[in-house]
Amino acid sequence: MPKLAIGGYNDNLAVYDLDVAAGTVVPLVATTPSTNASWLVPHPSAKGIWFSTSEVDPGAVRVFTVGENGGVRTNSCRCSSG
């Protein structure tokens, strides 16, 4: 089932299973620490790898992994963006 990651201007990142046929989302983990993850996108071909921006000063782009159970490993990579 596809995953849906939701961030925002806070310190949390939530992951859900996305059931397109039923039109529902099911929470997989409560929240995972992530600072201002305002833009999230999955890697186009590497399953489980996601990218996010972290709108802080200085800004950052983060790479993290999402497991099948929705567990997030947020410290995979962090690169300064400015």
C-alpha cells in the first residue's frame, strides 16, 4: 500500500497508509521528530526513500527512510541549503 507522509511548520512528521480504492488514510506512527518539514516527496524509484525541506535557519534538505510499518529514520542525511 502506498505511504503518505505529512509534515508542516512544526516538529512532527506523520506517516499513513494510503488506501486509494477506499479513499482512506490509516495512521502508522503517531509522529516522528522533524523540524518544519514543509515539502515532502518520495524518491521516484527507490522505495522507502523520501526527501524533505526543513524550513529553519539555515535551511536544510533531508533524506529519510520510511519502512513498511511506517517507521521513519530521519537522520539518514541532512544537507544545508543555504
